[in-house]
Amino acid sequence: MTPQLEEVLGHPAAGWQRTPAPLDDVALSSRVRLARNVSDLPFSPTLTSEQAKELLARVEKAIHGETVMGTFSFDRLEDLSAVDRRVLVEKHLISPMHARDARGAVFLRADEAVSGMVFEEDHIRLQTMCPGLQLADAWELASRLDDVLEEQLEWAFSEELGYLSTCPTNVGTAMRASAMLHLPALTWTGRIEALLAGLAKVGVVVRGMYGEGSAAAGGIFQISNQTSLGQSERDLAEHLQSVCHQVIEHERRAREALYEEMREAVEDRVGRAYGILTNARIMSSSEALPLLSDLRLGVVLGILPSLTLDAWSELLVLTRSGFLQRQEDADSPQKRDVVRATMLRRRLAASLREGPDERQ
């Protein structure tokens, strides 16, 4: 494992995650992924073992080390433990699908804003991340990364269809833009289902925190473009940005109405979450996430002003099972539940100077 990846795996917060960021009361992050395939090799599912080795060597040569976009590490997944890969999934640097295939590799910049998966569904999945709602910035960063790699790798491209991909739905721009939104008020009031149904009608798909195949939890939803053909990358990013703006406004109005009409109930819910998180001795990951969701709502509404959004983002990663197992040697679910509860008590004690019930 490269020293740069070792450093990334040991820290819960990424360099790009700093707040304040645009609309970060609701938007956790913005991401752009570009699917790319090398023109003179078969698509990933039909690559021979020798062709796979050739692909890895060519990508490593193109990206490893110093580039105009910074210094990149390059690590083969076969050199990483299952726990290391799990942490990469928890930090959204690789997909769950990619983690299962030891033939692949991951490259990344130290701030984690720019990374790539080699040998996922396509030869390469380029990825860029920005805090808050900044899809245009994420796209510009992805475009620059694409240019850097294209100087040494020729992409599979059709003048008629655009970039060619293993999956037909990615043909065209082969771009997936997405925003991670925290929508607790819409979820609490039961208005989320109608909103999600409406989004499907405007070319937007909604998934859970870890993308395709994951369920939404803790009021956290990943919203992304559904098609990549027929529009430019910039148009797709701008369309999704506009849709997310509308969703954010719905969530903000729901929060305002909720807090105005049910102030005691909101403060009670936040207070209970704070009380459980600061006193529990056993805490599962499934229990922690909705409580942390309530805690974040309390931060944004000013009920817990001493806890910062940056500290909350760290807690979100720190409570994940892979991170706990790697950092604390918690090799069983029972041990992780105890370690998770202990870590939450200590972290919140350091971040919060007084309980929410004392701030009236």
C-alpha cells in the first residue's frame, strides 16, 4: 500500500470536505463520475488476464506520481485487505461492486477530491468530489482529469454515439453527476415519497448513500442524472443542479414549518438523539445513522450550535463498521458496537460544551 493511501485510510475527513460550502445545510457533497474505456482493449467483462494486467500498467503509467493536477497514488486492490476496501467504500472512493473484484486498482489525490477506479464496470471510472452543491465545479475538475489521462490513453469513442461503455445507459457523455442531500424534514413529515416520484419524471434517479443497490437511511439520499445521451456534460450538470436547488428549497421550507409548528417535538427529538449518543454503551451502525441525522438537523437549526458540520461529517465516517474495524481492531460486530458507542461519547463530549436542553 502506498503511504498516501495509508494516510487517507487513517483519517475520517477528506481535504475537500471543509465547510462552509454552498447550500451545505442540506447538500453534503457533489460528485461527477466519467466512465471511460481504452479503445484498443475489449470491455472489462471480456478482458483476458493478460489484457487486464496491460490495462493496469497503462493506467498506472498515465496517472501515478506528479501530474498537472497534483500527485496521485496508485494501488492495486489485491494488495489491500477486505477491511481497507470497505473503508474506501465508506469514504465513497470506490463502489461496493469495485471492492469485490481484486483485479482492479484505485488511484487518488491526497485530498480525495480526485480519484479513479480501474476495472470496475468500465476500464476506468473517473471521480471528482466537492462539498455542498457544486456540480459545475465537480464537472470542471472531472473534465481536467479526463484531459490528463487522454494525453496517454485513447478512449473508445463514436462520433455518432459519444463515449462507449459496457452499460448502454452510460453511452453518450458517460457521465453520472450526483448530489448527496440530507432531507430529514421531508422524511419526517412523510412528503418525501411524493417528491421522489416527481423527480423520476424529470430524468433524475434517487438512491441511498452508497449508490445503486443501497437503501436510503438517515434521511440521506443520492440524487443523480438518469440518462447520459443527447445532452452535453455541462447541460446535464446544470439540469441536476437546478433540480437539487428545488429539492433543497422544499427541505428548507419543511424544516421551517416543522420547527415553527412543532418546536418542542423537534427539540425533543434532537435532545433524545444527543442523549442516546452521549450515554449509550452499545451502538450499532444502523442505530447510529438516524440518530446522527437528527443531530445534524439540530446543528443546522441552531439547537446544537457547538457541534460543527465538519465534526458531524467526521462522525459519519468514524461510525462506519470498516473504519472502526481498521482503526480500533474491532473485529466482531459486538466489539464494534461497544467501540462505536465509546467513540461517539468521547467525540461529542469534546465537540459540545453543553447539552441541548440548556440552550433555550
